[in-house]
Amino acid sequence: MPGLSAELVQQLYRTPPDRFVAARDAAVAEARRAGDPTTARQLARLRRPTVAAWLVNLLAIRRPELVADLVQLADALRVAQRELRGPRLRELSAQRRAVVGALVAEVRKLAAAEPDAPPASRLPLAEVEATLNAAFSDVEVAEQVRAGRLLRAASYAGFGEVPRPQLRLVTGDDEEREEERPARRPGPQRGRPEAAPRTDRAAERAEQAAQRAARAERARQRRALDRELAKAQADQERAEIELTEATGQERDGVAVLDRLEAELAELERRRAVAEQDLSRAKLARRAAERAVTVARRRAGEVEAAVEALAAEEGDADAGGGAAD
């Protein structure tokens, strides 16, 4: 084996998780027999994926063109989010939901075609969907999905699906500028008689009332926006705390899973050794049983010969006595 090939890695990650360790160990043994310790070490470092990760790897290996479309759409969606292009972001978000739904359906079909896959009712499709959604917000997850070497499901971290509304906070400066602006008084118009002073005062009062109403409406909007901003900031702080806690829990879970997988691999190795020892003991027992059977048969034959000889000697002695 000249080296660790991509085909061999794909073959291993196409293998259902419950047979992954045995297939990997067989590949390690084959590499050692071929005199390739480097490949053997690289193979031994490959970790067993979870069922959800195996399904995503199966999708990447069997249908790479669909995963390539997902990665391309994820790139476009991240660009739209950075540029705060609201309409484009909403359009791409709708495409994301459609693509993820289609990929989950494809995963279900691929699993149904695998003879050793879990039954459809036990497929962790929710984890598969979460992993595909996470690929849209995490470049590293997207690369792992595309390479078909995912080890465990990823979680969707809240990629911005709806753009942040572009609100303008009305400040007191707007009111001051409004007050500093001189009120326009209607001047005399050519060809028409000038309005009476009473009419001018009424129009001025109406205009002032409209200005006061406009200032009151802006102040109301400002208070509403202040409340909305405070609520949004509180929600953001709470979400960040939850994210920190969830990240810590996930890190702890990964550590526990890694330790259990290492213990399981050791137990599987010891089980294989015990099975080999048991097989050798069974062979030895069968050989011993055959030897005992042969020995017993031979002992019986010898005993029969001894008895026959004794009988002949007895007959001979009896004949000699009668002659005397």
C-alpha cells in the first residue's frame, strides 16, 4: 500500500458506524502486512463517526454535486449577510431552506439503499438537518461536510436569516432643526387679493399645531425605538450567555465522547484478542479429543490382543496336562 488514499478513506467513511472500527483495524493490519507503517498509523488515527455524521458523509460521497451546491449557496449567503443586502439575504435564505429540505430527503433515500443502515424510524435526520444548516454559518463545518469526513453532528448557531432592520433613531437634534426653520408665511399672489390677517393667523396656528403633532409623533417613535433597542440588547446578552453555556456543554460532551470511544476501541481490541485465544483453545480441545479417541481405540485393541494371547496360553496348558 503506497500511502493513505482518498478512495480508502471514503470507503471507510461509507461504512456504517457499527462496522467502522472492524473495517479500520482490518485496513491497519493490511497496511502493516504490506510493510507500510506510515499508512497504518494514519489509518489507526481515523475516528469512528456518529450515525448522523455518517449519513452526512454518505451524502457527500454519493452525491458530491449536491453538497457542492450547498457550499456555493452558503458562500453567497455569507456575502449577503456581510453586506447587509436584505432582499438578497431573504431570497438566499428561502433557497437555503429548500436546499436543506431536499438534502435531508436525499439522505433518507441513500440510507434506505444501505443494507446495514438503521431503520428509517431511527435515523437522526434532525441532527443531519442541523449539521447542514450549520454549514451555512461555519466555513469549517462546510469544509468537513464537503470532504465527507465529519465525525459528529454540528449545531446551527443562528446564522442571520432575516436582516437586521435599518432603523433611524430620531434624536432631539431633529426637533431643534425643525424649530429653527422659519415658518413659511403665505405671501401675496399676483392676480389674487391678499388674504385677511385673520386668515393668516389661523393658518399659522394650524401649521404650528401640525408641527407640534409631528414632534410628538417623533418623540413617541423615539421612545418606542428606545424600548425596542433595550429589549433587543437584553435578548442579545441572554442569547450570548446561553451560547457560552451551550458551547461549554458541547465541549464537555465531546471530551466524554472521545474518552468513551477510546475505551470502546480498547475493549474491541481486547475482545478480538480474546476471540482469537478462544478459537485457538477450541482447536486444541478438538485435537485433544481426537487424540483421546485414537488412544482409547488403540488401548482396546491391545487389551483384546492380550486377552486372546492369554486364552491361547490357557488352552495350550490344558492340552499339555491331558497328554501327561
